[in-house]
Amino acid sequence: MNRRVKSSLLWGLVGVFAFLALAQGYVLVVGRLPVGFLGRLAIALLVGAVAASVSYATEKRLLAL
């Protein structure tokens, strides 16, 4: 696996954990969310996929600056 793919996958993992941490903080401070645990997990995976794809697409351009 090359460095660019590994980097984008790690950014996707950061996105997953960031969303889950924010969702847990919301539950602790405000109250229930309208989605259950599996819904939050699905949204977190979607956020991670978007973060990974955006970081893969823009990494080369940002390094060129």
C-alpha cells in the first residue's frame, strides 16, 4: 500500500472517530439522538468514507502548494 492511500485511510478513520465522539458528547450533554446505535455507526462510516476520498483527492494538490 502506498503512502497516499495509507494517509487517506487514516484520515477516514479520524473522521469516523471524530463523528462518534461528537455524537456521544451530544448524547451526554443534550439528550437522545433521533437515530440509534446502528444508525450512528452507519453515518460514521459514511463520514469516514467522505473524509478518506476527499483527502485522497486533494492531497496531491495541497502538497503542490
